[in-house]
Amino acid sequence: MHIILLSGGSGKRLWPLSNDSRSKQFIKIFKKTDHSIPMGRDDNSGYESMVQRVYRQIKTVDPDATVTIATSKSQVSSIHNQLGDGVSVSVEPCRRDTFPAIALATAFLHDVKMVPADEAVVVCPVDPYVEDSYFQRLEDMYHTAKEKDGLVLMGIKPTFPTEKYGYIMHRKDDQGHSFYEFKEKPDAETAKKYIEEGCLWNGGVFAYKLSYVLGKSKELMGTSNYYELYGNYDKLKRISFDYAVVENEKNLTILRYMGEWKDLGTWNTLTEAMEEQSVGDVRMNEKCENVHAINEMGVPMLVMGCKDIVISASPEGILVSDKEQSSYIKPYVDDIKQRIMFAEKSWGRYRVLDVEERSMTVKVTLNPGHKMNYHSHEKRDEIWTVISGSGHTIVDGMEQPVKPGDVITMAAGCKHTVIAGSKGLQIIEVQLGSDISVSDKKKYEFPYK
């Protein structure tokens, strides 16, 4: 089975755990239940993220499934950090809507991965909270798409009326011919009426032969060639897959999914899926009711006598909110302007400890055997102090081993990198300069094989 997972999101509604680098699907809050499928490079926390959970469920249902994640450049490092290098990634050069993203990923499978045009693929979001039966239904969609032309769409049985999802309606015309009608995000009262009529949620899950979307791409965007799509991506029309394809398709097959399905897009819905009341160093007294707390800081969190609230603390900030009100967080987060304080990279992760006018202090963790890019900075000096583990540094071509207590100084313009040993490496990095910016970085070819 071929699967494309759509991974987007700006990280606003689950602040402060999410940011522009770490969207909601990368937050590790679900207790691991299956350790038989190793994933990622830092797999010792006891918790897994949404993307790890979905990937594990796919591999449980179909161990031979090939997974491609369609995403933006900013998420590639997190994907490889959490899933390893085995998963393929179709990178969007810039943000567009779902049709360009799906067309690009489909062309990527065909032109780069050499998947035949008559092969089928299933497309679904990367972050649903679902049972394993959901992925068994994806297999049904895949096999249906292999046998039929046109488009296969999943219809999800609604559990409550909501304004957040689109609805699929089965209708008949005056001659008794069946057709499907789509309604986008109605008000709550209309949604209730739709459910009474037997309508289904549109969960954004599709299956088709590659040739189907390649044809739509050529029709709507002038080409189905991956390299042409990628090279002109910023000029492609912004259009959703639902609007461009689904709502106009006559040859449509709907497969129902009757199991659990949740979109964990807000703190309120996310805490409903948490198996534990707290993650991290959190202490609550017996007077707390319906409280969920997540603490990523290295200090204790104490909660007493609170009801119906969510508390979250990370290097990005602290949230204390009534659960119902937490759904309205986005405009307030939009007003917060600060640099990213935590991020996962392909080689490990970093956390900003302190920011001053002319300095920034960062804790850097490299996973075993991994290295940073060989790079330089024009506008800042850097000082590394090794605090745990061992490895090697290369500074302007000169290599030397490092251990806890060693200090390495790099002046502006100096080429440098660090390589972690078999147990990983932790460094305190102090950046000194009048203009400290993530854009001040020049990469070079690694000097050794």
C-alpha cells in the first residue's frame, strides 16, 4: 500500500508546545503502547507524537506500506528526527493549498520514486486520532482504487454536530440517479439536521490511481511533471483538493468508516485523548478536577484546587486556560513575536536558555553518531562548552576529539561542525554578536567522507 500523509499546520492552536518549527503532530504526549516498531533518533522518552502514532499504526496494519510525507521545508528535520531516514518526504518549496501539495506528492511518487501510473495511493492527514481499524479501511480504499477509475473517498460517521468539518450527502435526482453533494462547515443547527439525514463527515481521505491526479494536474496546472511543478511551485494556483477535484467528480466511490476519529486541533480536544492527567514533572492535589498539565521545563509544576483547565509550560511560554476557552487561543498567539525557543533538527534538538541584546545561550543535544552541517557565521562568534558525551569537532579543517569540560571557540567566518560519538553529545553554545539571526549561516561541503 502506498500512502501520502499530508503534514501542515502553523503551530498556533497548541501554543506553547507548538511553534512555526514544531507543529502539533510532533508533540510527544501519547504514552507508548508498542515498542516493537523503533522510530526516530531520540526514542527513550516513553511518549510518542501524533505523527509517530499514525506511522506506527500504518506499519502495524501493513508492515510493507510505503509512506511519503508531503510537507514544508520547516518540518523536514522534525520528520526525520522522529521517524528516521526511511520515510520519504515530498517537500513543498512554499505553502500552497491541498491540491498543489497532493499533485506534487503524486508526481514525486511517479517521477522520483518510479511508482507506475496505474498504481493506487491513499492520501490522508498526518494527525488524526483513530483506531487501527481506520488504517484497515485505508487498505480497503487502496484496493478499491486499484480496481476502479475515478476517486475513492472516506466518509466518517459523525459522533456530534460540529461546524469544523465538511459533510457528504447522498442524494437522488428526479430520474432516481444517485449523486453526492458536499457542504462545507455548516452552523451547528444545520449540522444537526445533516446528521439526522444520515450525512457523513468528509475527513479529507482519498484514494486514486496516480494517473488520475497526474491528469488533473496537467488539466488544472498545465503539467504533471514533478520537476516542473517543483520549479514553479510559488506560481501555482492556491486551490483545495476538495474544491478542485472532489466536488466536481462524477465517478466517486464512498467508503464508510464507523470507528473512532478525532481531530486533535485544540487543547480541549487534545486533552480528551491524553491517557494521563499530566506529562512531565507535575504535582496536583486531590482538589483538582478535570485538569490536564504538560511541563517541558526542568522545574516542578504544582497545581492545587483547579477545575476544568489546561496548563502547558515550554521554552516558548506558559498557558493557563479554561478548557473551553482554549479553543480561542490563536489571535492571542498571533500577537506574540519572539524567536523560536525550541526545535528538533535532523541531528538532534536545541533549546534557547537565554537571550540578551548581544548574546544568546543555547543547549544543543546531538543524537548518537549525528553531526551538524559544516558551516560558518559572518556576524557572530560562538563558544561551545561540552557538558556530556563525547565526539569530534572540525574547525577550519582541523579535527580534534572533545569530552565534558572542553571549550571550543569559533570566530565569525570560521567553518565548523561537531560530530557526536556513540552516546550522543550535549553542548552549551554561547553566540556573541550585534546581529544574531538564524539566517546568518553559510553551509559548506563536509570536508571528510
